[in-house]
Amino acid sequence: MAYTKQDIIQQAYSEIGLGSYVFDADAEELQYALRRLDGMMAQWNGKGIRLGYPLPSGFTRSSLSDEVNVPDMALEAMYCGLAVRISPALGKMPSPDTKVFAKQG
């Protein structure tokens, strides 16, 4: 199954207790998370962690429907890392486990 950027974002929201059954992210919240995801993956790429993630060529050239094209082993690190990055803007605190999984990933 091919995962999309929106799949990663939805999993990150779930990781901080805002699953789709409780929380419907609006377009602005999804775009914010998308920018944070792209930024995190660009940072990883700059550190030599190249997973095949499709980095956008410009700030507005990313889409929620883009496939992430990363190995399955990287998915948990991605959504936990994203959860840690977006939680302050939502007034949430990621769990200690989420922080550990993000760091270990």
C-alpha cells in the first residue's frame, strides 16, 4: 500500500490524541502540518537521511495526496517526529513514548 503525506499527517494527529474520530483537521491545519512534514524531511535529507521522500521544489508545490515513497520502517519515525513538531501549535503535549519513538527513529 502506498502511503500519502496526508496519511502521515493523520497518524501524527492521532499520536497526539486528535484522531479523525474526535478531530477533523481543517484545510489550514492540514497545510500547516504538510509544511512541517516537508520541512522535517528536508532537514533529515540535509543530515544525510535520504529515504526517497518527495521534497517539493517550492513552498507551495507540495500536495497532501503525494505518495511518501519511504520504506515502511521509517513511517513511525515520520509520524512521531511530526507529532512532536505540530503539537505545540495545537496546545497539546506529545506523550513521552511519542518523543522517544521520534528520537529513536
